[in-house]
Amino acid sequence: MQAVCSAGLLASPGRAAAHPGDIAWLAGWRPKPVGRLAEMFLLWEEGSQVVGFAAFQPDDGGLSVFVSPGLANTEAAVDFEDSAQAWASRGDAAVRWFELENETAAIERWRDRGYRPAGESYLNLTRALDDLVGEVGADDRIRPVGGDDVQDRASITHAAFDGSEPIAAYAAAYAAFRASPAYPHGWDLLLRDADPGYVEALMAPDAMTIPANTEGGAETRAAQAGAVFSLDPETGRLHMRYTARTRSIVWKDDERTRAAVAALDALLAAGGAHVFRYRLASGEGLLCNNVLHNREAFEDAPGATRLLYRARYYDRVAGTGLNERI
């Protein structure tokens, strides 16, 4: 479902109806039994291809249908919309259908199903917090909310979604959920939460350069510059090109990039739930995508030197993409 949202953001920046993080929070907070999730979400597939998904709010009858951008207005999409409507209706349940106003073809199809605009509009508007500095009161302040600010994070979601429950009880439940195995820590976008400018700096096409390789006075490989983080325009997958080494690497020489690299180093050094540490035993190996990683120093034992083979591949590990399953 998040892959469909990611593809929508890529296809129509600023116009997608939902962010991948919205779906994660809608599904995970508050924790729900499997039966409740089955009432709320419908995933539609044809073969190995995800056509889209539907999100239904049983309490108010709101139905949102999300179609993979590459299949919009196809026969598969129309069949999915019909099935989603039948699934959400569940007999005599009243269904309120939501659609972006620029989806004209979909709107006409829903009209043909008997739906009419309710005169309501939904706008996704953004405004930089920096613009509000001069507008806050003397006793108010604006600051980033960090990963450890459980009380502040709980206050935000409490105000947005659960205002009727006492804040103390809500915050306690929120903290317990974040400490439980059910909480996917990938919901915490640590680098972006610290400063969105870090991500922007590391997505620059010249953020990191591997110097040219020279042997015997002749250049065998030219210098290779590129971004640390980038998105595959076809799949929406996050691609990463990063190294923690300090030799044979050149970072872009500007203040923003230096600060972003320092922030990455600090995240790796801090440990916590997002950092995994493992010591390979003799005969063991590790197969993974190019996640943020580093290797600690080592000392050989007398008569037992370390031998480590490294193999690099251009392709991801199969089945690890947002819209793939092993």
C-alpha cells in the first residue's frame, strides 16, 4: 500500500491523496486486531501486480481508493473500483467516496455509479515552519520534534485525532506502543526529522565523489560523483550510495553537506533501535542491500589473519522493493 502511495507522489508531486507515512499510522496507531484491519483495508492484485488498495473508515463510511499510477483508468482499475465499492458497502452501509478534483475520469465513473459531489473540498497545503516564527506568541516556540520526544509526539497526534481522551492516558499508551515489538521504527525518519535540509543536501547530484583510480600513472577509472539518496523514477525505490570511510572519498565542500554527513555519522554512532551490530564468525557472511553501514577496526590474532571477501552488485536483492514480495 505504501508503494502505491510512493508511486503516486512521484507521478504527481504535491497532488497525491496520501503519503506512505499516513497509511503506516492509519494501520498501526492505535494498535488494531487483525479483524479490524480487514475491515479497513482492501489490497487488490492481479497476478503479481498490485492494482491498488482501498481504505475504509467504518465509523464514518469514508472510502478512499488508491490506484497504481501506471494502471489509472485501465480496465483493471475500473474492476478494482467496483469491487472496492461493493466491499465497503457491506449491505446497507452508507459509503462516502473521496477523490482528488483533478481525477476527472475517475470522478465521471463514480458519477455513473450514482455518486454526486457533496460540496466539500479537501486541500493539501504546506507552509514552512520558519515562516511562522514571527507569528507565534511570546510564550510559544517552534522547534523540531525528535525521536525521543514521546510526550510531544503524543500531544501532536492527540490534538489531531484523539482529543477526547485524557492526554496523560493517551501519552502512556503511545509510549508503550513505541516501545513494543509491534512498532516499526522505520516510521521514524530520523535524518529528516533532525533537519529536512540534510536530506536535500545528500540528494544533490554531486554530494559524494569517489576519486579517479590511477595505476602506473594511468587513469583506470574516472572520478564518479553522485547523490547519496535518490529515487528510482520507475519504481519509487530508494537508492543509496554512501560510505562511512574517510579515505578515497570526497564530500561536496559546502556547509550543508558537511552538516548532513556529520548527522549521519552521529546516527550510526548513537546506536539505538535503528542500528544493528553484529560480529561475523568464521565462515559467516552477510547479504543485504546497500544500507547505511560501517565496519569497526580489528586486530589479527597471531597466526590467524582475517580474510574477507566483498562482492558488489548493481541490482537489489530480489523481493525487497516496496512493491515486491519474496
